[in-house]
Amino acid sequence: MPRVREAVEGVTAELATERKKAIALHDYVRDNIKFGFNRYFDLSKPNHTLELAIGHCNPKGELMVALFREAGLEAHHHFVVLPKNIIKGVIPPGMRWLIPSELSHCYTEVKVEGTWCKIDSYILDGLLLRAARAKLSENNRIIGYGTHAHSTNHWDGRSDAFSQFDKDMMLQDHGRVDDLRTYYRSDRYRNKVLGVQLNTFFRFFGKGIEVHVNSYMDKLRSKHSGN
């Protein structure tokens, strides 16, 4: 994956320790890959996600693992099932029928200087997280707008850090998954509506869906950009 290799070289070239490299790669994904949806949905490969500079939890997780591994770190995808309430508020009202009642969510396990960390703090860019926190506070909610009340998008390279996942909202734990395409074809995969994968919807209607949903999130970002 040439784009992945180039990204790792560019981000970590001057860094000497595993921890510094890991944090820099985490921050690169957080700051350069905006949270949103692209035309490939969950099937967006790391090179696609880098090129399009946008993705949701699963493509960003796949990219994060690819970057860590390219940098020589041991890393894995870990899938869980979350309730749809996590993204209530970032999807336009007219498209909420596209949200399954349960969502397949990927976070990353990475080993840094002998310590395993569980993270998805790279998923939400700073603008969206600030906007989401403002909306949660405004509406007296603890979950929604792509996040939850105890989220963070900062990581110290030593501990667990989550911007979306919270163990208290987990419906199922599917563990480590390294063959993502097989997982997406399995019965455990939840991102389906009326039995049809969202990957299929995006393949046929992706451009229209992504423009509508992403512009809705951009309005949320801009409305609360001063917070």
C-alpha cells in the first residue's frame, strides 16, 4: 500500500520511540481523515480512505491498523456491536431509515513499548467532537452525535482512549477480527438495512448519500466551531 507507506514515512521520519510514532500516527488519522462517509463505506481500503480524506469508524480503524503495522507496531481490529443512538443527530432526519438498530463498530488494539492499548480516539476530528459535546450538553444527553459524554480524541500512547466506544453501551463483543472482508460477509456483521448491507446502498447511491450526510455534519461543525 504505497500511500500508507508514504504516510508513515512522512509522519514518523524524525521520531525515535515507538510511543512518539504511535501518537503521531494516531493524531495524523484524527486530524487528516475527517469523520464522515465515503462511497466505499466499510469496504474503503486504507489507500482509498487516505485519498478521500474522510471515513467513519471502520475505515478509519482499518487505516489506523495499517499505519501502525507499517510502522512496525503490532495492531489488531476489534469489533463490537453498539446501539444506533451513538450516531443519532449526525444523520439527516430524512435518512434515518438507513441506520440499523445495531451497529458494527471497530476500535484498534495496539502494542506500544510492551503495553496493549485499546483506542478509537482517532475517529472524531476535533471540530466534530466539540460540536457533539455542545449538542449533548444543550440537549442534556449522554450519547449521540457520534460520541458520548465521557469521550476523548486525545491519546497518550500508554492507556485506553475512546471517542465513540464505551463498554457500558456495548451489546456484543466480537473480539479481534483480522479478515475484515470475511467478517463483513458473516452473520455477525450488523451494518445492514432490511437484510441489505449498507455497503450495497453506498455502492449504488454512494455519491448522493455521502454528499447529503457529510454536508449535514459540516453544518453541525460550523454551527459550533467557536465552542
